[in-house]
Amino acid sequence: MDLSFTPEEQAFREEVRRFLEQRLPASLRRHVLEGLHAPAADTVEWQRLLHRQGWGGPSWPTEHGGTGWDPVRQYIFEEECAAAGAPRLLPFGLKMVGPVIMRFGNEAQRRRFLPRILSGEDWWCQGYSEPEAGSDLASLRTRADRQGDHYLVNGQKTWITLAQHADWIFCLVRTDHAARPQAGISFLLIDMKTPGVTVRPIVMLDGGHEINEVWFEDVAVPVENLVGEENKGWTYAKFLLGHERANIAGIGSSKRELERLKRIAAAELKHGRSLAEDPFFAARLAQVEIDLMALEITNLRVLSAEAEQRTPGPEASLLKIKGSEIQQALAELMMQAVGPYALPFRVEALDGGFQGEPVGPAHAAPLAATYCNLRKTTIYGGSNEIQKNIIAQLILGL
Amino acid sequence: MHFNLTEEQRALADTVQRFLAQQYGFEARRKILRSPEGWSREIWGKLAELGLLGLQVPPEHGGMAPAAIETMLTLEAMGRALLVEPYLASAVLGSALVGALGSPAQREALLPAMAEGRRIVVPAHGEAGARHDLSRVATVARRGGAGWVLSGRKAVVVHAPAADLLLVSARTSGAVDDQQGISVFAVPPGSPGVRLIPYPLIDGQRGADVVLTEVSLPADALLGAEGAALTALEAAWDLGVAALCAEAVGVLQATLDATTEYTRTRKQFGGPIARFQALQHRMADMLMSVEQARSMSYLAAMVATSDDLRERRRKLSAAKVVVGQACRFVGQQAVQLHGGMGVTDELAVSHGFKRLMAIEASLGDTEHHLERFITESR
């Protein structure tokens, strides 16, 4: 047992750090570190910069153009990127549909789709949930009916993150209506420009437009866009969910947010003294810091199991639950730290270029919106209650 | 970065687990608890044979220190079995203190005998007004005759009744809460002026208040330099915190296992109560709490003897906070989910509950360590 990183891993960390110092643009960095709205262009620019460095696929094997980094290096990379304020890489291509295409797609699909994910040319979104199929995903009703060399897709998907920017959507669709719910689902890749696809924004509680409904009305999808076998989509979806959860603890970004919280607390006053010295606040802050420390070790334990070729298992549910709770706790403390100035809500002030007259400290402007926004973390990716079901059933055998 | 054990470590863990599973079952333990001494010399002898009493003893004195991982594995197994022998008191805290403070002659006189199970050496440090503060010592030692004279009272000295030798801290100079001026003395419990007020503790282990009235000691009863024992006490206590975290993980896992097993077999409303989601989610929360505690126990074992004092203190305190909170939560919920059976003396769960409660309150409780974490983070 050894918790220290090897000299090679430390050298790798230095290499990543140097790259970030030299190549991560200051404007992108600022949006993240100050909690401002990062435009979609930031995400694309960052993916392209990484691609030029040969790092476009940090979690991908070399045979598909990835870096071939082991889980520990991927972790170090994510941690350094988060600390430096790099935009979050889009998970939909890199961590979701990409691995599914690698594992279950055919050679033509791999050649067609994978390089464009790495280069940032294609923006993917995820079409899973439906109005009547949330946690109970297998009850989805969007249908794909085979008609010659294409499927005709009809239905409605919802909670589609950043679909307004997307070139492609990967969807779970029902292809067999007689089979039991899980057995009649297929995994389909759909070009967002296809006639009959409509994107409608859903404005969220923080005033932001991050989420959409996507409607399909007689959308013709070529059969070559089916991944794997018809009616086997549920298997692929479960594979994908495992991958999604393995990276969901968000240790790196929570460490960065903890530092932001400390900066804010040091600058705020209570009884005329720094809030950081207030024993009540200090105790709450320390509790989150300690919980995060424990989760980091737990995450490293899961990684080291993964490095020994054991696939991400149900312990990923623990990472998801604890990781999301910590994200929310940090946002809550930041908002609390600024007192009344958490309440003024000027959406313009959340954009990088805001020139208006500030009210309150600049660090206060985005905090309430972030607090509201992060309520999603315990709901998405399999709600925390679903994750507890998974722990109860798959780990505890109840 | 890896969490693998060496072949030898795995073999050691297997041996300890097998030994305790065979000889330290619930009924055997119960018999030991009810014996006059409240612990078993036979078991102690076997722990010595297995080499476990020498894990904090350096090789030149017959032990195998440093052995951070081995200590962790041993304590985890002992926690699972709810071992009541004075392992933490003597084989961890006592050995560490003698090793850090003793002169070569004192070390040679004590450590081999401790490793072989022939002597039990227990620190007597805490006092009534000190709570968990290691530097607050009111017991006084003054020079007298050819040596020292001690007076004062030591509070809740765990396993003092088992001790062949007490390591008593006393102030040789300074005010009651000065960092400097604390010394440690080897005090045979039978010395004139030493009186033990023995009692069982809530978790079944034994303890005593130690009253010292004008206790005369020879000059060589002093361990280490006069007035400079605090560093060694802190180091021993930190090692103890890591050991306690490991023990807690053993108790926690056993308690969780007993709870899942109980809910699978207990039938109400026509089926096992484990099918109810309210209970399932509670046990999922318990599991997360146990796993976070396990992670921190690993971290604690890694930093327990670190030379970077600030990091050592920060991380050990963080570990004790996570473990202490897990002790409370898992212990309470295990009793709750066992229903009426949980509040009887008949099942292991209530015994585990009480040990978890004692662990939380020992070597600095959660609040103490949260405060130390904050102080050391500044």
C-alpha cells in the first residue's frame, strides 16, 4: 500500500501543469475560476487545443487516437485541469458515446465518428430521459420503426444538456414493443440537422439555458446509425452509465471550489473579523474539506482497482453520491459566506464581459445561481436515491 | 499509488483473522469479559507468539517496527473480534512511548519483555480538567531524596489495572498548560502512595483512576529528558489515533455485516425486512460511512509516523473526524435496525455499538480533532 505517486506520475503532473500554464487561454481560465457562464466556444476551443497536443482523448486508448493514459494519469490530468480552471470537457462524446462506439460500434462507425469527437468537430448530446421515463429509464417510449434502409423515429426526449449546440444526439429508442421493457431498446445515432428534429429550451431555476427538450417527428435515420444489435441498447446503456459514474466524483473541481470558498471566506467579514476565523463557519468549512479528503482516497481506491482491469463497479455509486453532496455543500457555503449580497441576481453579471456597475463584491455575483444550478447534481446521472438502491442491491445484496 | 498488500502482509492479516475467528468468538469473549481481570493472559500470550506485541518495537529489541500497515491490519482484525485485551494501551501507546523516550538501558529492560508478552506497560496521562488536551498536566514531580516525588491524579487510565508498569506524566516545571515542563516516569503500580480506583468501562474494557500521593521514585524512573516529553506523547497519541481508526473499521464492518444479515433474516409483514427501501437506504448510507472511514484509516496508517508534523496532525485529525462520525452513525443505526434485539446485551451488535462509542471518545473526540484540523490548517 502506498498513497504517493511514482516519480513518473509526478513528472507527468509537471508536464500537464506546464502545458496548462502555457496553453490554457486566460479568458477561459477566468470564466471557470470566477464561476461565470462559460460560452460554448470555450469548450470547443479547449478541446481543439488539447487535440493539437495529442491529448484530445485523455481517457481513450491509443488505437482510437486517445492518450492511452492509465486511470491514475487520467485522474492527475483531470485534477490539474480543474485546478487550473480549464473548461470541463464535454462528457457526451468523450466519456459516453465514444466508449460505446469503440466497444459495440462497427469499423465504419468508429472511423466516421471517433476522430471528430477528438478534434472537437462534433458536439454530441445524450438522448435518454423522456417526460415519462426518468429514473425508470426502461419505460421510454420514443419509437424507431424500421422502414427499408432507415428507421423512422418519433417521440420526445427531455433534459438534454446543451442540445442547442449539438451536431449529433445518441438516443435510446424502442424498436420492439412486444418485448419486456429492457429488451426492446436500441441505441441510435441521430444527426441533429435531420428534418423533423426540433430543439426547445428549458429555462432552469438559475435562469440559464443549459437544458432542452428534443422532439422527433418522422425523423429518418439511416440503419447504419444503429450501434451494435437491434434491441440490445439497454446493455450498451448500462455499460455507458458505468463509465459515466466512474468519473463523477469531481474531486478536482471540488478541490478548486474549496479554494475559492476559502478565498471568499477570507475576504468576507463577520463581527468585523475575517469570516474564515469565525468558529461556526470554520467548522462547517473544515467538515466539507475533510469529507472531500476522504472521498479522494475512496476515489483513488476505485481507480487502483480499475487499473487492475476490474471494471467500474457499484462502488462508483458511492463516488456519485458523496461527490455531488460535496459539490452542493461547497456551493451552499459560498452563498452563505457573502450574506445579503448572495441575493442580487443579475444574469448579465454572470457573463465574462459584464461592464455594469457592480453591487457587492465581484465574487458574490454568481454564487446564488451556482447554488441553484448545482441542485441538479444529486438528480442527474441516476438520482442519489437510485444510486442508493444500486448500493443496497449490488453491494449489500439486500 | 496502490492499495495492494504484500504477500507477507496478507499472510499476517489471514493469520490474525483466523486466530481470532477460532479463539475469540462471541461466547469466548463473553467469558473473558466476566472474568475477574476482564481480559485473558492466555490470549495475550498467543498475541505475543504471533509477533503482534512487537509491531511498535524496533528489531534490535525483538520487534518489527516500523510496521504501519501490519498494525492497521492487526487492529482491524481485533476490531472485528471486539478484542478487549490491553493492545492499544500497551502494545501501541506504551511501546511507542518507551521507544521514543527510553534510554538504551530502559528500552532494553522493557521493550523485549513487552514484545514477548511478559510485561504490560500502560501510559497514565489524562487528567480530569484536561479533556483531550495533551499539554494540560497538573500532576507534579519534584526532586526529592535521590530521585523524584510525584503527586496528582490521572483520570480514566484505560487498562491501568492490567499494567505491570505505568508511564505517568507529571509536570517538572512550568504552568499547568505549558508545552514545556512535562516529564514521563516509570511507576510500578505497587509503589507506596499509588492507589488505583479500578472500574469497568462502558465497552467492557477495564480502567482506573490513578491517585498518586507523595510517590517516591528513583532517579532512573525518568524516561527521556526532563520536561521535554510532550513531543513523544503527541507522537504516541497520533500513532494511537491511526491504530484506533483501523480498529474502528473492523468494528464498523462487523456491525454493518451483522445488520444486513439481521434484516435479511428478520421477517415482518410476510417477508424479510431488508426488502423495505427505508431500511435499504439507511444501510447504503452506513456502507458509505464505513468506506469513507476505511479510506481515512488507510491515510492515517500512511501518515502516522510522518516527520511533517503539520501534515501528520491535519490528516490524522481528519481521519479521526471521519471515523468518529462513522462510529456514531453506524453504531446508532445498527442498533436501530436491529429493533428490540439491538438494545439487548445478547447480540454482538450492542457490544459493537459500545466499542464504537468508546472509540469516538478516545484519544480526542470528533470535536477535538475538528478543532485541531482547523488549527493545523491555518
